[in-house]
Amino acid sequence: TDIADLTQARSSAAGHSSTVSGYTSGGGSYTDVIDKFPFAADSNAADVGNLVEPKNNHAGQSSKEYGFATGGAASPVTISMTERFSFVVDTDSVDVGNITVARSQAAGQQD
């Protein structure tokens, strides 16, 4: 059942989740949007921040407090950057380091 929409249609995005909300970052034709949608209500997503670098095909990871966007494709290259954004405060992501090898289409993890 269709219950809501992202702020923009896109593919190849990463997924992240806090205890109360789902997040979708990047995707499409190298977008930098971070969308947030509540688990407890059927409502559209809100744009709550931006990635450091527009990308798609990146891996999404989640800890209890942060979402992470790792690697991916940033036109025209594959990247190794790891970005982090807060689940507590709606804000842009920050660069927190690099993975050992640039890659895209990798799997994500959750704490």
C-alpha cells in the first residue's frame, strides 16, 4: 500500500533508520538530499539535510544516534568517503573518514 512519498523520486539511494524514523539519502542522478519519514504515521518525507557530496549506489549504515553514507558513485567516479548525519537534530552530513577502497553498491549495516 502506498502510504507516503519521498521529497523527490529517485533510485539507487541508501536507507537508514533510527528508532522512530526512516531516512533515505542520495540516489537518482547524484542527489545530495537526506529525507526523513516517521514510522508511526503515514506522512510524506521531509528534506532534513544534505550529504557532503551528491551520490548514488552508496551503502547506508545506522547506529543508535547517526546515519552513515559510505562510498558510492559521485559522477563520474567511485568514492571512498564516509559521511555521518544526526538522528537527533536535522542537519547536513559531515565527512568522518574514508573506507579503505572506493566502492559502490555495497551492503549496509545497523547497530
